Amino acid sequence: MNLTNTKKVLSEMKTKLCYTCLAEGDVMYRIQIQKGKKWIFVCPKCQAKYAQGDFYRYGGTWKGYRH
């Protein structure tokens, strides 16, 4: 991939904000942290913290460069 194509791919990437720390990222995890509550998107760092919780539920990985 040349520099022109790399710039095009980077400019077309989508991002989301982490529900917890508001970090912007192109990879987010869809999780639930309370039983029966809504799904949220969190960054990898926050996902690692929540993964130890009693009601943690993983719902998929969102990748901005795939959309």
C-alpha cells in the first residue's frame, strides 16, 4: 500500500467514544455491565476492568476500519 492509499484508509476510518473514559478509538467492545441493562461500547482498557464483574457480558467487537 502506498502513502496515498494509506492516507485515504485513515481518513475513512470511523471512531467511537468509550462510554467510561471517553477515549476515541477505532476498536471498541460491546458489553453489558449490569444484568438486563443496555449495551455500551468501551475501549480495550476499560473492557479489561469490566471483564471481572459479576454481570459482565461480551457482545462483539466493533472495528472502525471495517465499516
